[in-house]
Amino acid sequence: GHIITDKGVSPNPDKVKAVREFPIPKNPKDIKSFLGLVGYYRRFIENFSKITKPLTSLLKKDTTFHWSVEQDQAFNVLKDKLTSAPLLQYPDFSQPFIVTTDASNYAIGAVLSQGSIGKDKPI
């Protein structure tokens, strides 16, 4: 599922293509399938939990399935972010690490990176 080179790790283009071509979900089962597919690459997608919230909200018990603009935007943002996913570089243990965190009422996130502030790259 990943391409590993001397530069770092990136998503497999065949899997990215499957995400790109995934049709708009018609029911909760379709949403679960899509989230399973993109979830495998969640480490490449900044703010994954925040972006998926409109989709996961349709998976709650006793929720009527209604695909709205909010779900459509989340669906397309996930596709776009995976298509333009960054190359995850290998750590350089001779350099300092940067941990960037974020939290909300429904999700937490963190990114481990290296490089000068503002030009740091994810690991």
C-alpha cells in the first residue's frame, strides 16, 4: 500500500486512484467502505478526523442517511488531500524534531516533522 524510496514514504498511486474514483456513497455501508480506504492513509492527510466528521456523523445509530453539501465537501477534500499527499521523509536523528498538535471537542491530532520552522516536513 505504500511506495518506499530513498527520499521517504508515499501512498501507492493505484490505491490513490481507487480513492479518486470512489463514487459518492449512497448509504452507511458505502461510507464505511470509503473511510476504510482513505483511513489506511490517514497519516498522509492533515486533520483527517476533523475532515471526516460530517461523514462519520451519518454512521451514528438512529441517524437518517441524508447526503448534504457538508458531506460532499468532506468527501472531496479527502480525495484532494490524498491526491496531493506529502512525501513522508525519514527521520534524521542528528536533527531536532518538531511536534505540532491540535485538539477539538471531537478529535486530536499531531504531526511529527523536522526542518526549520515554517519549512518543516512531516516524518
